[in-house]
Amino acid sequence: MSAILSADDLNDFISPGVACIKPVETLPAAKPINSSNEYEVSFNTEAPPADLPPAQISLTDCLACSGCVTSAEAVLVSMQSHAEVLQELDSGPSLRLSGNKAGTGISIENLDSGGRIYVASVSPQSRASIAATFGVSEREAGNMIEHLLSGPKGIKNRAVYRNSFQWVVDTNIAREACLVLGADEVMTSILSGGDKENGVENGVAKKQPSKPILTSSCPGWICYAEKTHPHVLPHLSRLKSPQALMGTLLKTTLSRKLGISPDRIWHVAIMPCFDKKLEASREELTDAVWEGNGTRGVRDVDCVITSKELLMLADSRRVDFAKLPRTPLSARTPFPDAKLDAFLFPQHRRRKNNIPASGTSGGNLYYILQYFASQHQGATVQTTRGRNADVLEYTVTSEAGETLFKAARYYGFRNIQNLVRRLKPVKASRMPGGKPVGSARRPGGKQSGPDFAYVEVMACPGGCTNGGGQIKVDDPVITGREAGAVKPGPQEQKEWLSQVDEAYFSGEDSGEEALSLDNHNDVVDGVSPSYIMSTLAHWAAATGIDLDRLVYTSYREVVSDVGKKAGDTERVIEIAGKIGGGW
């Protein structure tokens, strides 16, 4: 899905129909009644007018319908773009913060002007794409992005109000929290059998997910599951993705600490995937959930732009991205909470993406394997390749050779289809004496798949560095070729992807990461669970919001009427309801 979400070559636009939740169905104008003949009967045989106004459909509306795919979502996704970022920045003077120490002495300027605070978060996959494009390290690419969004030589240099982003944060920080919470979710599910209540209210996940737990950080995979395979929804991890968790952390903390409404904070995320724009539009990821007011609220992530769109952002302001400084900004405004400031902006990198075995999609599975093995002395992890390079199976065994834990990695929709097919519950045959129908043919309706406890699922083959929003080998910024030149083929793209992966794993071996973890004895893969959990507890206490409400989300089955024929009676009732009538 991700790789085709581009508005450049769409040729299969579809208009909303009767089956859409926003139908283009307009009643003909009523004829004036002839008062001279009270018994006159008229028959409505005229066709509907041809010049109907376009239907107003929001991205959230589209996500509620499983019939509108590809082009419909692509067009609506284009509403979140670099142009929207520039339009927002030029909408008026921003709120400006000043202060010398985190958590104290923070003052706000332009509070009565209606302005906003602008915050950006950047994914490591996007930094890797930029790094490969300009021949720099992943860290240097991050510095260049920060200069573009906040520095004096960036986009604010040519802006109307000289607005820029107050903070640029690394989503790796939120990912650390997701890794620790994900390991805790898996361990709890194993111990409780998947029946433990987690106490989240208002429709957010009530129970631990069923075994096997499937990752939920890939929005393309989530859309696919909700629209076509609702039987896998009980297996989905209830954790928010790093993008969503970062958005919640920023908006809850800033709104509470600064005493402003969440809609005065505007958050853009730079991601490798177009589908992340779909994730940002979910009603489950708004302040209505963590505020608990039950109404449609303000998004935790207001806009998502891709790695490619980041360069378009620079071009729109006539900024030469290649000439931006590769060193960190000299100064920044402290975050209005000292503990969270140290968490979001650590002096030394706590965890680097320099372990190829963890993959390029955040390392959820790798961390869980390392965490589980650390709980059993002498345990080892074995890896077995599946039917292709995007299917890997893992087994944690004890010193005695006993199997303790089984997990797997499934990347790409072709492999995902095989996975969900194996998880499909059994159905009784309609034929007398027939065998059960479906992939699961065991008594009691159990799935026929391997006994995995956890499966890392990603829509893109190769992982998130291969997202549809990444810079490709045939982009002019890479080739510098003229029109009519030979277009690079699949092999060139494969070689280019290997360069992006290399940039993703380009962590410097400086030893700095060890300095920030000296006071923690429970470090697993560069992350201290005790430090993460204490920070999350502080976040919940500082905002006065229950932690479960902050870190968990929910999913729902999407039911569509597309392709179903409605009878005359249902059609009459539907049309009557549109003008306030009914039966």
C-alpha cells in the first residue's frame, strides 16, 4: 500500500457512491404544489442534476470505509503535505518560549495573538534516507534536519513571521519506551494467558492481546487488518506506535505545563511512510482519549510528511539542503519539565541503531528476544529463515535445550496474507460429514500456525527503510539526470536500499552511550527498563493522566456496504433520512 500512495500517476479515481458513508446522493428539487388540484399526483421521473457539488470527505471518513482504497486514500493523504506545513507556519506569529532552565522560568510571548507552538519529531528511517542521499552519517543527517526546521539558515529565514519549530525531537526516544512496554506486554500475556485487564476506559483496549501478539506500529498493516481480517484484531499489540506516543507526550506535557489548550500546539512528524498520515488521522489518537471527554478532539500528530517531502519543504523555501550545517544547533529552549527534558534530549545517545539483526523497523522483536533471554540464565537465541528473506523464525532455548519462547518476523503483504490465513479460526462445514473449513482444522477452532508468542509484522518488504515516502534511487536529487535518461531498474533500487540500511546502522562507536547508563544495572540492548518506567511514571504524575490512557490505544473492525445491493425499501428509508424524514 505504502509504495503506491502518490498523487503523481493516479488514474483510478473513484467518486463516493451510495455505499459510501458520505454518499453523493441529492434529492431533486421539489416541484411547487398546484393548489388548484388537491388530488394531483406527481411522479418523480427526472434524473438527478448533473452539476452536483463535490462531496466533502475527510481522511477520517475515508478510513471508515473499506471500499475506498488506493486513489481515494492517496488523494486524501495528499492533504498532509509540506505545503500544509508552510501554510501553518505562515498563518500568524507563533508562541515564543524563553527560559534558562528546564521546568523553571519558562515564559510565553504572543499568548494573546492566537499563535501556536510548533514541534517536530523525526524518525531514524527518514534520517537514514537523508544520510544516504547526501553521503553523511545518520547523526549528521539529524543535525541537518534540525537546522532546516529550527536553525537560522533554515525555513524560517524566508518565512513571513520567521516562525520555526521550537523543538525537534528524535522518535527513537519514544521507541525506547515502546520497546520496554512491548516486552512487558508480552511477558504479562505469557503469565496471564492473555486475560489480564489493563484498566483502560472509554473503548481503549480492555484486555491484554491474545497469543500470538502482533505488532501494531505499522499503519498499513493495521488498515489491512481492520478492513479485511478482523479476526486478527484481538492479537494486535495495544501499544501506541513511537509516532503516536511521542505526539501524546508532547501535547499532554506542554498543554499541562504551559497552561494552554492542546490545539495551541502543532506537531509535525517526519516519517518514511505515507500510511503514517492515515495513522495520524485516527480518532483514537486525539486528546479526546487522554482528556476523557468523549468527543472528537485535537490530533496528537497534526501533520505527517515523508522523507521526500522534507526535501520539497526545503526547496519551497529555496534552502539548499546539502549546504546546511552538519553540527548540532548551539542552543535550544529547555523543555518545561526537567526530567522529561533529560529524557527527550539526552546528553549521550542511549541506544544506537547499529545492530543489523534488530532490523530497520525499530527492533521490537529483537528487544523482546534479548529481554526474554536475559530473564533466563544461559538462554540462547536461534534464527531460522522462512520461505524468503522477509520471514524469519526465532527460538529462545535454555541451557538444557528446552524451547522457552518462539517468535517470528513477517514483512511484506504477501507474507502477511499467509500469516493471517494461518490465524483464521475454523468454520464448520455446511456439507454433512464434511471437514472444517479454513486454515485451522483442529478441534475447538484453534489456529494451525506455529506456537508463536510474538510476531513482528510490517507492510513493506525489507522493513521501514523501504517505506513509500523514502527517497528512491530514481529521484532527481539522487540521479541528477536529465529528462529522457534511462530510468534505474529494480537492481539499482535494491543497491540503493542497502545504502540506506547502511546509513541506518551508522552509529559511531564512541562509548558515549555507556556514560548515560552508569546508574542502571538492568540494561538490555542499550535500554534500561527501570529508567524508562520511572520516566513514564513521572510523565503520568506530571500530567495527572493515568499511564494506561497515555500509552495504549484500540482498534476496530471496519464494516463496509460496498458491493452490497440495497433493496427499494432500504433505499427509500436512506433517502428519506437525509431530509429529516423517516418512517
